[in-house]
Amino acid sequence: SAMTPVGVLLVATAGIAASAATLDSLRLVRDHLVYNNRESLRKYVIRIILMVPVYSISAMGGLLYKQSGIYFDTARECYEAFVVYSFLKFLFEFLGGDEVLPNKLRNYSERSHMFPFCYMKSWRMGRVFYDNVKLGTLQYVVLRPILAWATFALYQNGLYNSGEFRIDRGYLWVTLINNASQIWAMYCLALFYFVCKEELAPIRPVGKFMVVKAVVFFTWWQSVVLAVLVRYEWISSRDGNVEDVVNGTQNFLICVEMLVMKSFVTPYTLIFAIIFYKR
């Protein structure tokens, strides 16, 4: 059906926001390619920066081609896992890489677990700590694409039902598994930072971590909240198509949020500024 004038305005606004965020991010990628001499780190930084164009373009595609929205969502979620992996490798590489880091960690003081895992036994520094952090993060990297494709399959067979917390529908199980996996992966990254924060200080990892965490956590929980609001008719759906409302609203918000994140809320350009990596 034809879009209303309000719908056209919203799509146009999303398109402008997505285009601006994408172009500005690509400019930053160009600057890294030209000026960033730290080749071992450069590729990981660029992968993280490209999160903004990937999210913006996929969200815009979902707005323009509603029937193909699940394909754009699946691609976006797979790239999200790739970004988490790239961020982990970025930190490891800065501290010496996979060959050096396990031995280097033996010189660090053992750290107790933080809330909500404070009752767990501390990990012995060295290879044990390194492996636990790596596996704890990579489980999400592996699981996220699997869940994305499972969601795609369930959706195609009418068994997903966004916003319905029913044990006979996929949405409940995908939400629970994804949330548990996210929390553990982000916790492992945070624990690694607190152990190594002095050596990581030159690359200012907190800003990068907050960007990754905000995108991974916020966009996911935003979709959950929207699905629940629509399901319980706090947000109305004139034609009764709940998933179209959820997906359309989510995609519009992502387009705007990527521009906001890129330009205003976080000092995104500064966080990934090339000056930090010049020799």
C-alpha cells in the first residue's frame, strides 16, 4: 500500500540521517587508510567504524523494502558479531597479540570477579585468564549469527512471533539465549579492560567499548521493548501487522541513532581519531 505523507517524511528523514552517518564514517575510514601507520591495528579500527554504515544501510533497506527486512536484519546481526570479534582482536593485538599476551598476563595481579559474577572463583592470570576471556567473547561471535539464521528460519515458517513470550514460539528463546550470551561477552571484555587498563590507556579503549556496547545492547533491547509495546497495543498497528510496525520503528530509530552516535552523543570521531595511531 502507498505510504502516507507522514510515512514519506519519516523515510526521508531516515534516509538523510543514514546518508550523513555513512558518508562521514567513510571519510573517517579514508583518513585511517591514508594516515594510520599502525597496520596491525588499522584493520580492526576500520571494521568497528564500518558498523555505522552497515547499520545505517541495512536499516534503510528494511524501511524501503519491508518484505525483505529479515534479510537486512540477518546481515546486520552477523556484522554485529564480527565487530565484537574485531574489538577483542584490537585489544589483544595492541598488547602483543595471541603469542605474547598469555605470557604477559602472568605478570598482572589476579582480579576478583565483578557484579553480578562476584561469587565465581577468580581466574588464574596467564593462559587461563586469556582463554576464558577469549572464549567468553567468541561464544557470542559464534552464537549471534546462529541465532540470526534461526530467527530467519523461524520467521519464514511463521514460528517467530516478535513480541510474544510463548514457549512454543521462537521469540522467547532467541531473546533469552541472546541476552545471556551478550551479557557474558560484554562482561569478559570489561573484565579484561579492568585488568589491563593501564597498558590499554594509550588507545583509549573505554570510548570504543562504549560504542560497541551501546550498539550491541541498546539496539537489541530497543527491538525487544518495541515488540512488547506493540504486542500489548501501547503502540498501535492500524492493519494489525505487529512485526511491520516493530521493524519499521526499529529501522527508523537505528538510522537516526547512527547519525546521533556519529556526530553528537559520543565523540565518535575523536574516539577513532587517527592521531592516536600515528607513530
